[in-house]
Amino acid sequence: MKTAYTFVPSPHHEFPEHPERPSRLDVLEPNLDSFGAERIEPIRATTDEVARVHQPKLIRAIEDVCKQGTGLIDHAPTYVTETSFEDALLAAGGALTCTRAVLNGNAKNAFAIARPPGHHAEPHRAMGFCIFNNIAIAAQDALAHGLERVMVIDYDAHHGNGTQVAFMHDERAGFISTHQWGIYPGTGWIDDAPHATGRLVNVPLHSRAGDETFARIADAIFKPVVEKFRPQLIFVSAGFDAHWNDPLTSLGLSTKGFYTISKKLVGLAEEHCNGKIVFILEGGYDPHNVAHGAAAVFGALTNSQFGNEAHDPSPYADPDHESRIHEILKWNGIAG
């Protein structure tokens, strides 16, 4: 079985000078056929599938506001155009298509490359450049098709607040988020979800947290949480804005770091989920970082040698996170 991927560029979902724009994918797109993965066509999500996560009132409101043409719908700013409702349904559908390909055995693993992104969208509101929560919709679809437990691991630079809210009271769904503390959306502290310790795990990071910190977190936090929760499928919110020179954030990953952490996540899926893992694109606002980060993910998924062709090590010192990691482990009842 091959690695599969979907590609939903949504070329008409665009707002003047907005960082979440179609050109994010311009460097990546010409190289998609070179990664040894099989492209599959996404099927548009239905409103019923979206309604497993989002309130029907929100879905109708998004459809209605898009008919009015291009405009801003929140302060992030999140925008819509005349095509954004259908674009968002197809982006969610790209995640669903990848998930189903993995579940039915047509693909070993998969990567949904789609925009608009999703992890900030909460059940009752679109926000943070996100219309519908693609990864939460895919997770709920997997549960609806018979899985008992799924887990989302989010390494976008921003906290995946929408996914956390969607999973807040669903004990079948686990969530771990690494994110730069103190930036948008302002959520994601260690004690956000005191009723769900060990299931909803937040890992707020200092600025410039880099390759060594993320590798340490994968071993010290991701591994024991996955082992305890025992998901049958792992989803990954792959945000390449965690790169050290992203224009909107200031974490410290390099392309090699994205490969290392993605490889560790694939290894966890092989150990605990029979290899079932689906990556879904979130942020990343430098087109070269997105292209290199996606190449790193494909390298991990296809078990290919990856020589860090980008050669873009962070010029910043990686801050010490040992006390923070200890605090997270203690809060979540994980032996450190």
C-alpha cells in the first residue's frame, strides 16, 4: 500500500495581502508528484458530516455570508469569499477522503493538503483563518465508522483551540497540542481542561523552542500519552508555522526538525495503530517552509531517506524546557 494524499488549493479563497492565501502552496504544488505518494481526488464533505462537529446554525451562517461576497468575519482576521463555503467543504472532504482511504485499507497512511485550514474553528464559530475544523471532522468520521478511540497531535505554532473545544467532553478523542505560548488565540495553558488530564494535553512553549525541544517532547510526552490512551488512528495537525523563520510566529523548528517529529509520530502509529496515521495541513505562511515541511512529512510517511535538503537550521538558541515538561507530566499524571 502506498501513502495517499489529497490536494485542495482553493484558488479563489483569497483576500488582499492576507497571509493565508493560495500562494502558500505555490512552491509545493509542482513537486507533489515527486514524493512517492498517490494522489486521490477529494470528495466534498456533506453538511451532515460537518455537523458532527459544528452547529447547524453556524454552517447555515457561513453559507449565507459567503453569498454576500468577499469580507471579514472576525478580528483574526478570518475572511470569506463567494467560493469559501464550497472550498471549506472540499477542504474537510480532503481530510475525510484521506481518513477513509487509510481505514478501508486503500492507503497505508495519508496527508491531506488543503486550505482553508481548520484547527481554530470551534463548534459554534469560524475563527483564526479557519472555516470548518477539518481534522475534528475527520476524527468524528473515523469514530462514526467504528473506531473507539482517536487522537489528534497538533504541532502548529498556534494552539488548536477549536479541536480542543470539539473534543472537550468526548472521551473517545485525545488531543495534544504543542504551541508558542502568548500568541493567538491565547488558549492552551497546561491546566485548560482539568477534567481531562492525560487526554487533552497542552504543551505551551517558549519562543524559539526548536528541534531538540520538539524531539524531547515527542519522547517524553507524546509517547506515554499515546501508550496510555491507545488510539486506533492518529491524526496530525501539521502546521509549518512552527518553522523558525515563519513571518507570523517565533518557534524554532527546522525542516530536519519537522522530519524528526513526523518520523516519531509515524513510529507511534506503527506501534499502536497498525500504522494508521493521517496528517492534515494547518498553518505555515512562508511558501518555501510549507514545501520543505511537506517534503519532510512525505519522507516520514513513505519511510524515505531525508537528507534535509533545505539545510535551514535555526540560528537561535533552543531554550531549556525541562521544568515545563516536568510540569506538564505532573499535571497529566504521567511518570517522568
